Amino acid sequence: MPPPKGSPVLEIVIPARNEEARIAKGLSELCAKLAALPYPARIVVVDNASTDATPDVVRALPPRTTPIRLIRCETRGKGAAVRAGLLATTAPLVGFCDVDMATDLAALDTVVRLLVAGQPAVIGSRAAPGSVVEARHSRVRRLGARVFRALARRVTGPIGDTQCGFKFFHGDLARRAARRLRTTGFAFDVELLAHVHLLGAGVREIPVTWRDVGGSTFSCWRHSWGVFLQIAVIWVRTRSGRRAARPRLALASTRPFAEPLSPDHTAFDHTAFDHTPPVTA
């Protein structure tokens, strides 16, 4: 059953805290890409308790074919912002990406194709064969990343890159996983993917072109120990669920989800979608 006429088929969440200097450029790039897709889309910008002019910049953007919705999240942390954004969506396909558009948006074509074909979760992966990565990380940060990935796999299963900020899902799956999300900091991706895993949904990693963009708020020296602590908390929080889910997760290859989703979002005829571009409010 297709969504109501004029409703977005794809919604993309953009978490933003104090991004007045680069959010206009990022949203312009994303709007241009979404306007070229065959399905109506909408952007949900989550102002994460910004103290600068981020929300004013978003409101001042000229009207575009792709509508932009602005919401406020007072709880600080990227995880809190993404959670609020995902729970505010209604579309059958949803996801999130970073405001700097570090991941080349050409990957959206593959994402939409796989989601429409029935893949429940598709994430960009800098570790996937074929990815092109332009990074300027120090040796210490690269070492820390390896340790982080090894610990994250204990929670999420064999995922090569949990931290690429380019993740997309069937809508009901994303909203169900987001409701369970409690991590507000940088390790939130690990918990989100853990809940997707516990719901019995397979995750498909795709290669991306990714460039290291300046302006990240993550500091290896200031945040590393806190991130590792978050991983430990997530492991404890999801441990009982992983044990209980083991029998049903074995069926993930033949059944999209361990728990039934609403019929509107588990299967849909993409040819029946209304392709008329939405009007910006």
C-alpha cells in the first residue's frame, strides 16, 4: 500500500549543533540530490540545542522542491538528535547523514534501490570493498578506531564500519530501534545497529566515497575514554536481548524482521508512489 498522495517516501534526518557556518551548503547539496530522485523526499533538520544562528540559517533558506522541516532537541548529543529526528519521521524509508555531507551523495541511488528491493537496513561503510576514503587522521586516531571497531563488533555483530554517518532503514524498523536508543553520545550508532540486529533485520554495508571534512566536534584526546565507556554500557544494556534473540536471528536471512511490522511499510509497490514533487511549506 503506497503512502498517501504527496507524502514523502524518503525522509533524511540531519542532526545539527552550532552549524551556522556550513549547514546552508550541506542542505543545498542534499536538496539538489533529492530533487533528482524519482520519489518525493523531505529533510528533517534537528537543531540540537544550538547556541548560534543554526536554526535562523535553516529558516532563511529559499524555498526548494524538497521541503525542509526544522525541529528542536534540547538534549545535547548527536545520538539524542538522531533519535528525535527518526521518531519525528513518518515515511516508509528513512535515514540520517551528517551536515558536512562527508559521504558522497551519489551513494543515495544505491541506498534507495536496495531499500525498495526489500533490504531493511543499508549503511555506508568506509571498510567496504570499493570505498574511496580521503582521511587525515593521525596514527593515534587510527589505532583508536581499530580498537573501537573491535569492541563495537561485540555488540553489533560483524559490521565493518559502524561510525560512517550515512545510515538508512525501512521506516518502521528505524523508529522501533530509535525508541530503544538511550546513548546520546558519539557511540549511539553502535546501540542503534545493535537494536536493528536484535529486531532480526539484516544490515547491508555499501561502499562510499568519503572525505574527511574539517569542523568535526570529535576529539580523540577528549572523547575516546568516554566513547569506550559508552560501548561497555551498550554491551551490558543489550546483553540480555542478544541472548534471547539468538534463535530467531538465525532466521534473518529468510525473514526480513523478527517482529512483524505494519503492512504499509514492510512491502510496497514503488511504482504506485506519487512522483509529483512536494511543495515546500
